[in-house]
Amino acid sequence: MKLWLRRITMITLSILTLGAYVPEDEEGKKEKKDSEQPDEVKYDTSSAFDSVSDSTIMEEESLYLTTEEQLEDLTSQAKEQMYSKLGPKILNKVEDNILEEIIPKMEDVISSIYDEDEMPVKLSISEHPSSGYGEKIFHIYDEEAETDVIRFHVRRDMKPKQGYYFNFHYHMKEDDFEEHHTIADVYWDKNTPPKWMSH
């Protein structure tokens, strides 16, 4: 009975005092201090160029990149996404295979989409590889058409009595991203590999 009485008392006290204490507004204090200070002439020290962001400048500069520079930019971003996708745990074990087998073939595939006759105006790489068990490494897309051109993926394959392999492959827009174009298989181990992007 005493326990119920205590609980009822606490509940009624909390209901009665609800809203009785209101903490002071910190922003209100700052505004009050600003209004109490003498009026000063405030000059606008910003220039007309402050509104132009660095990304806008970078986009304008990227319009004037040559095909070779765009290709170098895409391949460097592709490497970064590849390393980000694999994460340190996986990368430490298979880095040599990635550098020898996967990266050169991936660069060849990326350079193959730069056909002079049908070259898209601006290609970009998606920035977020899927974590956990997702296959996506990155997608290369045409910014103007807002459509994917090529998709690079990696999946885990368990081959009986051999162990786990990472199957690196890509999908092309020409076949509606249905066919797997294999880049290479990289052996992991007989033990289950960690999730993508794990540290």
C-alpha cells in the first residue's frame, strides 16, 4: 500500500508542477545583450563573390576538362570508392589482388565508355557504396540525362570445398544492366568474410 501511495504522490506532483519551471532562453539573452549595446554603423563586409561556392567553381572548371583529365578523375574516384567499399579489414588481406587484377581492368572498362562518337557530356560517380551485404561499389552516371551508364558491383561467392571469393563485375546500360560482365574473382578464405566497409 505504501508503494502505491508513493507512486500516486509522485505522479500528482509531476502533473501539478508541469510547466512551472521554464528554463531561460539562451538566444533571448544574446539578443537582449545585442539590443542593449549602443547603435553602431554596421558595414557589409561581404563581397559579391562570397555567394559563389567552391563547388560551383569546380563544376565550371570540370566543364573544360579534357577527356584524359575526366578519365583520370573518374578512375581516381573509382579507386577511392573501391577502397571505401572493401573497408580496412578486407582490404588488408586482398589489397595486392585488387591492385594487380581489379583496378587495371576497371580502368579499361571506364576508358571504354569514353567512345568519341557517343561521349556523354558529363559523367560522375555515385558517392555512397552499399555497406553490409549489398553489392554496389559505385555507379557511373550521365549528369545531364540523370541515368546510369555503368554499374560496378562485388558479391560474395561461396564455392564448395574452396572457400569464399569476391566476384567483381559490372553491368552495362546497353543490356539494361541484366548481364554480369565479370572483371575477376578474388579469393578470400574458407572463413566467412566480414561485412563490407567494416573496420
